[in-house]
Amino acid sequence: MANLPLLSVLGGRVLVNGTTDTAFLNGLRVGGTSAPIDKLTVDGVLDLLETTAPIATTGYGKIYVKASDGVLYFMDDSGAEFVLSHARSFAVFGNNGISSTTTTRYLSPGYDNVLAQLTPPAYISPIKQIARNMYVQHNTPGGNGLPIVYTLRVNGVATSLSVSIASTDTVASNLVDTANIEIGDIIDIEVTKANSIGSSPDDILLTLGYG
């Protein structure tokens, strides 16, 4: 068995092999300062080894850095991940209508009081982010009730973050799927229909969260 370091306690300090590179104890508090103020007090830089996403634990949140992208994350006890490296935000896309035919359309960033476009009015992401929580609103429903599919695309490729909603419904969402977005990626919202919907819903808005 390899030799283990000798631990000793002196004046509230844990000594390793008698050296002064110590952890300070104050009751159940520990830290690199002589007066730890909480369960763990770090008086300086905290080094986190890059790793993979952990397994969720009921009643506990977890902070870690992923080796795959070097980004700081928080995981809640349901297993949902949140990027901590930048502020959370959201995006809005919308148009007055999407037409009734099966021709693919693309929503405009923000809102444009015209039909959704035939070519993607995309934008470039200035930050690394995770897209999630997509909502679609038909503020004036219409048509025959057949489904319309709204999909987030990244660099022209459809992601799993999409919503299928009947033309006659007012609101639908996808709170499960997510999509990773890198700095410089091109983002757009694609609108597809397998069959004609008779007439288009009006005043369509799509929102999705980042973070």
C-alpha cells in the first residue's frame, strides 16, 4: 500500500505532513481562510476539473465545467442544465401569416407584418448558448386544423427543438428538447406543413429561451 499523508490538527488547521499548506476548520466550516464563514469558504480562485454532466440528485443542485465545451453549468435536481457563462435571454420571431400552402416558410426575427419569408431571414449568434423552451402563439387561429410545424434550425440544419400545432389552436410549446448554439452559428425558424391548411392563422409569434 502506498504511503498515505500524515494528517494532524493544530489550532483549528488541518496539517498535511506537518506543512502549513492547510485547510482551516471552524466547527463544520472549512476553507482556505482562517475564518471560514460558511460550510465551504474559498478565499481566492476555485479550480474545477472539466468533466461530463453529472447524474441529478434529488434535493441538490450541481455546478461543473463540461470538458466538451469548457463552459460552466448548473444542473437542478430534475437534471435540467443551465449555462452560467452568460446572462439568460430569449428571442422572438413572428409574422402576420404563413400562407395556407405546403411551401416552406421562415419566420422573421422580431415581428414583420407580412407573410413569413420564402428564404430564411436568419441571424448570427454572438454568444454560445443553449436554446430551449419554445412557445408558438397563433393569436388569430384559422384554417382546417391540420398541423403546422415550427423548427429551430442551426446553420441550415433542423434541430430537435420544434413545435407542432394545429392551425386552429392558439398556443403550443416544447419544454423538453434543447439545441446547442455556438458563437457564429446562423439561426432561423422554419415553418412546414404536410398538407394545405385551408387558410393561414394570423399574428403568429414564436419565442424561445437561451441559457
